[in-house]
Amino acid sequence: MARQERAVRTRRAVLEAAAGVFAERGYAAATIAEILNRAGVTKGALYFHFDSKAALARGVLEERISAEYHVPRELKLQEWVDAGMTLADRLPREPLLLAAVRLSADIQGRDVFGSAWPAWAGLTASLLAEARAGGEVLPHVVPEETAQVFLGAWIGVQFVSQAVAGWADLDERMSALFGHLLPAIAVPSVLVRLDTAPDRGARVIAEARRRSQAALAGAAG
């Protein structure tokens, strides 16, 4: 068991080190040597988990979406908003997410290691399909089409935020994006109930952590 736990920690250390290098330098300029130095592991330990730089990039991208901060809601549109707002809140602080953003925008590299964009669009389409089934969206809404429109807008928002504010205003920009898009797709009775405030992501993360701590305490008791 101790050996297995050590392997899990080593793999995580390598992934986080690789994410930091990819986020700062991009895929082409990243080197295995710098990743090894940051991770503080041997070359053998790294190659035990990842046999190439491309495998490292794929490993980072596989960490791109997490249900860690998902809190079920009565409205599926609110769950969609929450997913976007928690991502906006986490992105500036989490190298794995920053790396996924940069790797996904690497046109030359995507044929080698893929992209997070399809998964992000898929999550949106899934939640919008559930919202449509629940009568939360207007009749003209096609979930897959709206997901692609939102993905394009999201990519633009995060790039502009990075360029002009170093991510500091991403919460505000994401809130504004939802504020402009939701009136075009949500039925009025649902729209007035949605919380898209800039601090929504931080509040949802705090709520998810409280739930997790309560669940752990209940299991221990």
C-alpha cells in the first residue's frame, strides 16, 4: 500500500511540474529536464508513468475537468453557470488548468496530444440537453450548437483576460459572458432565478468544500 501511495504522489508531482512548465513556456519550449528538476524525481520515475513529453501533455489534459466542485442544483442551467464560474475562479491559481488552456490552443501540437476543448464543449452540451429536457431553455436552443458558440466566446474571454489583466478580471468577464448569453437561451422564469455574480465561482467552491468536509465527518462518526 505504501508503494502504491508513493507512486500516486510521484505521478501527481510529475503532472503538476509538467503543467507549470507547459503553462509558462508552451509545449514546444518545454523540456523533460526542466520538468524533472521541478518535480524532484528521477528520470526513471517520470518515464515509469509517462513515456514521452506528449504523454505528459495528454496526462495534463486528462485532468482538465473535475467534478470536485460540482454541487447538484434544481436548475441545470445553474449547474452550467457554476461549472463556468468555478473554472474562472480556479484557472489563475491552478497550473493544471492553465496548462490545459495553453496546450489546447497549440495548433501544431493538438494532433500529437489532443485538446481540452471537446471535453469542455461536451460538458456544456450535456448540461444544456438536461436543461432543455427540463423546460429551462427556449425552443430554438440546440445544445451542441450553443456549446460551440459558448466555447468560442469562452476562449476569447480567457485570452483577453490574460492579455489585459493577467487573469485578475476573469471572474468579472465570465459573469458578463453569461449575462449576455443566458437571455438568448433561458426561459424568462428561469433566467430571473440564475446567479451569475462574479463571486459565484468562489461561493460554489466554498460550498462544495463544506459538503465534502461534512461528508468526511459523517463517515468518521
